[in-house]
Amino acid sequence: MRAPKPKKPLSNLKRVLVVEDDPVLSLSLDEALRDAGVRDVVICATLESTIEALEKADADAVVIDVHLADRDDGWALAELIGQLGPKRPRIIFSTGSPEDIPPEIAEMGLVFAKPYDPALLAQELASGEERKGLFSILRDAIS
């Protein structure tokens, strides 16, 4: 029996915060990101725990659930992260309601509409490309 082929690691992602209050999706994202080579995946179920995690150490990326149990405007976290300047973490939004994200906020990162395959999200982070947000893509398509 052959040993499984090693997966290509995410070369420059050491720490990713997953801001998600759904425990099943949190664990699925954790597994997909670790399988892709992320060394430190921090699960945060609330906005408060996310801010605490950001204060402890820098993150390379943040996956943000738009509707958290403690806040219905998870995108406010993206606004806060945006104030960290040009070296801010990559932002990926995770939501069942992409239309709820204000367009100027949605442009800060990619939007994954639930349900989605966590491995695809990990693959997107692995690409290392900063892509336009959903609303920029739609606006460019109709212009």
C-alpha cells in the first residue's frame, strides 16, 4: 500500500481565523485549512473572541460569517480589519445571504455563499491571489 501523496501546503498562510458560529462548518473549515497546510486555525464563534484572537497575534486571513449569533452584521469585523492598513489579513465572507453585505464592504474580499465546499475555500486561499469581491465582479460584468 502506498503512502498518500503529500498535499501542497499553503506557502505563506500560517494563521487563519475562522469566524463562524456553526460548529459543523467550523470543524469542516478547520480540517480543510489544516489539510491545505495552514499551521494555526483559530475558530472564533463571536465577534468578541475574534477581536481577542486578533490582539494576540496577526492573522494571514480571516473567514467571516456574516450573521453571527452575537451580531447580525459580521461585516463590521471586515471594516475593523480594513483599518489595519495595506498589510491586513485577506478577508473571505461566508454567508447564506450575500445580498446583506453592503457593496463597499463586499469588495474587501471574496464572498462564498453557503452552502459551499470548505476545500474550495482553502484552495482559494492557497492560490494567494487577491481577487475582487462579488459586487465588483458583477458591476464589471454589466458595465
